[in-house]
Amino acid sequence: MATNLQFIKSASATSVDSLQITDCFNANYDVYKVVIDSDNSSNADMYTRVINNSGTVISTGSKYAFASHELNASGSFGEYRDAGANQFEGIGFTSTTGNSTVAYFYNPHNSSSYTFAMSQSSSMYTTTMRGGKSIGVYKNADTITGLEFRDNGTDFAYINVSVYGVK
């Protein structure tokens, strides 16, 4: 299946604990590819929240469900899941040597559908390579227009996010 990516928007920041990218989801696409590169001074998870069409970051209630699998080269694996969270966890990591994540968001702008997410990421955890896979759902049928990325540890040294519509 061939796809075409249409660049929509990017955002970058340094020395921040969060980054919001707004007005990146619209009625033109059902599927979005989000590419995230980040770095910080700790090895922590990245948390992701949706932003609705009123500009509100949805951070309360039990509106998120996620499951993620952490694959460590050292041989230890981690599995995390929550059916009633206030954010997505595992859509990317942060680390002292950088993180790369590719995530897909499905139907975020459709007010008749839940917003689904799927991601893959890679980073260095102390001295060990780490990969991750994650799925999630925002369990309200809202019009979602953006995302907020938060560092669970210290501030992001840098974070770069690019959003593409998938045709």
C-alpha cells in the first residue's frame, strides 16, 4: 500500500518540561504520522496528552488507555498498561543520548470517533539500547486538534516534533 505524507506542522523547543503542538489535526486527514526526536538529562518516559478544539489539554479523568512494551538490549523487558489513565505513557521515551519515535494517530479530528494511537521508539537507556512499542486510545469522542508532550523526569534538553497527514 503506497502512501503519501503531507507535511502539516513542526515545533521545537529547548530546556522545557513540555511542548504543545496545536492546530495540527484537521478534517483533511484521518491518519497522522508524528515524528518525535528528544533528549534530556534523565532516562524517563514521555507522556502525551491530546488538546481539544477549545485549546484545552485533556489531563484529568480516566480518559486514556494504553499498553506499551519496552524492549531492552540488556535482556530485561517492561510491560506497562492502564485502562484509566490521565495521559498516554510509552509513546516515546526520553534519554540522555536521544530518542526517536514514530507515532500514528487515527481519527483525532472526528468528533464521532475515539482517537487511537500507535507508536514505535528507540533510545539509549543508560548504556543499553531500548526499543518500545505502544498502543493507546483517548476514550472520548472529541474533536482533537493537537498534542502535548511531557517529560516524566527533568526538562527536555531539546524536543522536535513534526506532523504529517497520511493520504
